[in-house]
Amino acid sequence: MAMQVGGGGDEDEVVSAINTTPLVDVMLVLLIIFLITIPVATHTIKVNLPKDANQPTQTKPGNVVLAVTENGQIYWNEVAIKSRADLLDRLEKVAVIKPQPQIQIRGDAKARYESVGRVIATCQEAGIYHVDFITEQPHSD
């Protein structure tokens, strides 16, 4: 006499009950993750963030427009800059003018951040205290 374990002995029987244990385990893990991370996001140091002020650019004759192309070439208005030393020399001459003219940077969308960052670092080294970025509004299709 053999002992039977399980249902009526028919091996082709389909189990129709859904095993919800893994689903409950996943839900509990997600609940614990949210309980840990939400206080971090809500309890932070209070700082005054800058407000977005999107105004049309007013290009004046004394403004300096620095363009950075996709390959990293820098242009002073429409004149190509030969080297970083050349850019620094030009910026130092502009930095002593009172009031300082606006320095506006136009970076190509495909330009590396490093290229634009070098221009900003050179402006800082020359004593320029205000740099603007020129962008385009996204086109709505």
C-alpha cells in the first residue's frame, strides 16, 4: 500500500491558486525603501533657490559674445581666438572697464561641457564677475 501526498493522484492537475507570497515580499521591501528615503528628501537644509527669470537678450554694442563651437573653437564676437592666453589677455582688458561689459556665452548644443567650462574659468581668472548664457527657446512642433 503506497502513501499518497497531494491531490487525488492525477499528476496533470493544474493549480489554480495564485501564489501571492512573492508579491507581498516585494511590496514590503518597497514600503521600507520609501519609508527610509522620504524623510531624507523632505528634511533638507533651507536655502533660497534662484528664481527663473527668462528675459529676451538685449545685445548692446559694448557686450562681448563668446561663442563655443561643437569642436571647442572659441570666437570673440566673430573673431576666432587662437589660444587660451589670447582669450585671457582680451578678457583682462575688458575686466578693468567700469562698468564691466556683459560677457555672453553661446555654447553649441553639441559642444563639450569642458570647452564651455574652460571659458568660464578663464573669465573668472581675468576678473569678470558676471557671465550670461544665451540659449534658444525650444521649438514647439
